[in-house]
Amino acid sequence: MQIVSLTTDYGSKDYYVAELKASILNGKNDFYIIDISHEIDRFDIVQAAFFLSNAMPSFNEGSIHVVAVNCNYKRKSEYICFEKQGHYFIGPNNGIFSLIFNDLKSEEIFVISPPDNGNLSVNSIFSHAAAYIGHGLPLAEIGEPVQHFNTKLVIQPVVTSNQIRATIIHIDHFENVVVNLKKDQFEKVRNDRKFELYYKPNDPITFLSKDYGDVAIGDALAFFNASGYLEIAINMDKASSMLNLMKNEMIQINFY
Amino acid sequence: MQIVSLTTDYGSKDYYVAELKASILNGKNDFYIIDISHEIDRFDIVQAAFFLSNAMPSFNEGSIHVVAVNCNYKRKSEYICFEKQGHYFIGPNNGIFSLIFNDLKSEEIFVISPPDNGNLSVNSIFSHAAAYIGHGLPLAEIGEPVQHFNTKLVIQPVVTSNQIRATIIHIDHFENVVVNLKKDQFEKVRNDRKFELYYKPNDPITFLSKDYGDVAIGDALAFFNASGYLEIAINMDKASSMLNLMKNEMIQINFY
Amino acid sequence: MQIVSLTTDYGSKDYYVAELKASILNGKNDFYIIDISHEIDRFDIVQAAFFLSNAMPSFNEGSIHVVAVNCNYKRKSEYICFEKQGHYFIGPNNGIFSLIFNDLKSEEIFVISPPDNGNLSVNSIFSHAAAYIGHGLPLAEIGEPVQHFNTKLVIQPVVTSNQIRATIIHIDHFENVVVNLKKDQFEKVRNDRKFELYYKPNDPITFLSKDYGDVAIGDALAFFNASGYLEIAINMDKASSMLNLMKNEMIQINFY
């Protein structure tokens, strides 16, 4: 049973997700569909890339990941597919995939040709590509290599020898605060030194925890989470509202 | 693999949808269930009919569509099923289906007899009917033809030779504004004339777009959407709040 | 096809549920997953127990119920599994299961040993246990019997010979008000007497209805719902906000 994941900004109330699922199963009816999220903020391909790249390692090789974000049908839109790290990806050529993989080459990305039935809807094109991949057909025959692969820049931390300034990129359901800093980058700059992590006018956090249980209930902590990102949290409470930390704000780490 | 779609007003938080799904799979365990929506406004069969009739064309023939809206169990309630356009429908006899099909005949609609296990819950009755259909048994044997098929009136646009007054029937997740006017009705009245579409005290829209990309980002447009309805939208923004257009309000189109 | 149900406090927006599902299907890919709820209030194992115990009777024997509530990975956390009433349960040893079954014995509950791949994430442990059960292997070999089974107390009604004081434990999507009183306990105290059910400064309800249709639209009623609990509702309206009844408040029933 092959898995198809869906990441969309369609929302959960309307019938749009159902149309997409029914279309995909019309193309090949033994897929198992897993929703990654349909609550991506409208048109927010950065958030979509963050969600999909974090969720992807939990999926088996051979999984097909469909992204429909900022994907309203326009006649000029291009839809692409490619294979990477044993997974397949289908979605719009709007930059979303450049935010997940920084080494994609145009010649390995294919523009999905319209299906034989002439239906040019996004759902029809995605269903066509998923069925094509599901049947094990070679990607190179689904369409021409992309002429212009759209890329977007990922916001990176600002790094000097003694300081990292990073950005809050996500507040999750538990109001944990996720920062765009990965462990290896942190450790490289840290170089076994002490550090002070400043967030708002609070006392800095000066050590890394391993998990929530390392501090008392109600205390703030910082650790690298399961997805590899720096996370500021409060054990059993809501860091974002308690510490007044919002998406897109900066945090600063000084090493000494 | 046969698909069962669900359209309910049960909400996504409670365990009610899970009970319904488990019941349906108890009846026949190789169905594939697709959620159309569980966020139908409480008791709102008009919205349910709008969602299901729009989503239905994406489903394969043979699909079974279960509707549980305004469907709290009452001993006097009747649950019905029928086949139409190659699809099967199961739900309450409360008018919902008359809003989807205007040519249903009582003799082709059957009241679902209670299952042999005597369980009279809505879930049990729906599970019984879905399994029955899934096994390919004739609908005429699931129960007696309905004596009184409940019907509701669909709100229609008010049409004169030079004017259409139509109603906003849905605001979607993207805050696109959907109007109860279909393309053929519009074109018939238009008869190749010019038009002015008035919505609130704004400058009228005087041409139809093909898709969102036909106007600049931030500009309003009108077009007939994938479901065939007139839609007022803003390219990459929220028409409902930006233009202050709410459900049930009127828009007016003058032809000249 | 074996069913795995999921009850979590992960929310529906993030990618956490997708990770859990993908992990479970990685372990054994022919499960059919049914979401009970991902909107359990953060860390609220009482609500999770309420949802799962109510939904469970709709599931076939052999179903596997995974609970991930108040389950953030901590190195000291223990994850357990057991079989009860023909169903299988997997989740944290945090008291949730003592709220569903009051007669669980430590010797029939097993601490899930880490999987061979050494992955200690919650998802990996749950996936390992589900696959293990799905393959029909004996629970006793999945790990050692639990040393200390965590238990929590269920809030019970306060009962005297002529009075029951009970607590509102849930407000559902329809704003029906659910009280922690089951029919048999009520009838035992009632003993064929009359009663007055007081809720806020309203006129008491003095009779039990069978279903919503027993009173006029807009009128309040009380009945024992499909899950066996006392429910205070308004026919076709929202009891919680109309009657100003909130979770954790008391209602009082006098018998005479």
C-alpha cells in the first residue's frame, strides 16, 4: 500500500480536500492518504515547507507527497514532480520545493503534462501524476524537464563568531516556540563555550535541556526538538503566550 | 475499493465522527472513507447540500454518500437511501436531498428498515444501509418506498429581462464569495450584452475573469468557479472581509 | 483489516498527527486508522478517557486504541499496553487508562520495550507496539509487567438517599451538556420516585425525555444519551450558552 501525503492551505471546513482525495483515488484506488495539514496559513509556502520537511522522515520511502499551497488554478501555473531521497513530490512550481531541498536540479524536475482527458484542474493534474508514479512509470515520461525552477530563499540565522540571532518560525499547538536554528549550527558556533539565550526582557536561558521533564512544571527551557530545531518551551504550559513570544520575532544567543 | 463519503454537522472535536466511521466499517470493512466535511453549520441542510453536490462530481460512480446533518436521533425520524447518477445516498428524510436533486421520485427512494440486530441508532442504520449497498444488494429490498419525501426550496436568483439579483450562499476558507448563480443562467439573461455587477457601494465589476491570475494582486474579480457558481474574489486576498460581503447578502447584475 | 484508533492532544494544524500515522503504518501497513479526536484539551487525560470510553463500543473487537495525551516525550516516561474486553490499548502510564477501566491489574499491563532500532520517540514506541499486536504476538512478550500502574480518581456524583449532586463533564459540539451520572445510578437512587433536576436558577426539569423530539423546539430537556450519560439539552439549540451551563459546574437532583 503506497502512501500519499497531503499538505494544503484548503482548510478543513470546505469540500476542497474531499475533491482532491476523491480525484487522487480515481486515478489509482489503492493509495492510503495521510493528511499532513490542511491548515497551512493561506498561500504560506514557507510554513508548508517547514511542515512537510519535518514530517517527511516519518514516511516510508516510496511515499508520494502532494503539496497544494498557493496553488489556485491559473492558466499560467506550472505543476511539477520529482523524486528525492526515495520520496516523490508533486506540487506547484512556486518555490515551495526549493525551501525543502536546496540542491534540486532543473533536469530532475518534470512539468506534469495535462492528462489525456484534457481536464486541466489542479486536482486532475495531481491525480494524474500520483497515479503515474503509483504505477511505477518513469518520471521522465510524465513531461518535459522544467525550464525555470522557481526558488525562494530560506530565512537563515545571522551568525557571528560570538553571537547567533535567530528567528521564531513556528508556534505549535502546545504554544511551543520553534526557532530556525538547528543543533549542528548551534554547536559549531558554540564551540564548547557557555551561552546566554535572550528572549524578550527575561532572564536568559543558559543551558540546554534534553526534554520537557528536565525543568520543574511551569519553568521555561530550551532544547533541540525531534525535528532538530531549537525550541523554547514551558513544561506543561504555553510558552508563546506566557513568554509573549510571537512568530517572526528574533531571539539572540551570546557565547562567551 | 468502494468509497464512502461523510458530510456531517458533528464537528471535529467530539468522538461522534469516529463512532460513525467505526460503525460503517463494522458493517463492511473494506470501505475507504473520505470526509467531505464535519464542520457543516449545525442543522444547516442547505450548506450540506451545497457541499455534497459540489464535491460529488469528483467521486467515482458507485460511491456511497452518507449525510448526517440535522440528524439527531428522534424516534419519529426516517432515514432514506436512493441511487442517482450512479452514486448512492444515505441520510435523513429532512429535505437535504431535495436540495441536491430536483427530480427525485418517491418511488425510487427507500426508507431504511432497522437492522436485524435491533439497534436503532443513526449510526447503526447508516452502517446497515452502507453495507447493504456495498454488497450489491438491490435497494428495493432495503425497505419500503418512502411515503412522504420531504422537500425544501432552494433559494433562486430573482431574474428579469435586464437584471439578476442573486444571493451570497457561501464564504469559503479563502474568503472567496460564492453566489447562487450558475453560468448558463447568467449567459441566458446576458444574451451577449454588457453587464455591471454591483456588490456593496463599490465600483461594479464589468467583465468576467477566467481565473485569479487575470487581475493584479489585490484586485477584485468575478468568474465562474470550478463548481460552476459565480464567485467574487480578490487575487491573493480575502474578498469577504476586504469587500465586506457576508453570507445571505444580495448582489445585483444589470445588463444593457 | 484491523483498525487503529487515535486519541491525542496534538491538534489538527501541526504535522504531529501525520508523523504518528506514518510511523504506525511503517510498522504494519495494512492498518486502517480512525481518528477519535486530536482536539483533546492539552494534557487533559480525563477528557481523553471520556472520549475513548464512549467511542470504544462502536469499534470491533480486535481494534487497537492508541492514546497520545499528556505524552510529550520525557526520558522517564513509561508507555504501556494491555488487552481489555477484546480491545487493545497503547499509551502512556499517566493514569489515562485507570479512568477508563477501574479493574485493571498490573500483571496484565506491559511496559513496551524499546524497538530493536533503538528509536525511543513516542511514535516509534507506539508503532512498535501496534505492529506487534497487529501481528498477533503475545502481549506478555512485548515487555515486563508494569511495576507501578498510575491511577487517577474519577470524579463521582455525590449521592445521599434523597439527592444526587453531579458534575458537568463535557459540553459537546452542539452545546449539549453532559453530566457524570449514568442511568443505572440515577434509577437506583430514584427508586420510582419523582424528581426535580436543578440547574442554575431555572425551573427544574421534572421528567426524563427519550430524545430531543420529545419537547418543543427551543425547550430544555434531560435524557440519558447514547453513551449512557445524563444530558441536558435544548431541542435544536445550544444548551450550554442558552442556559449558561459550563463544564465543571454542579447540577442537583432532588427525589421525593
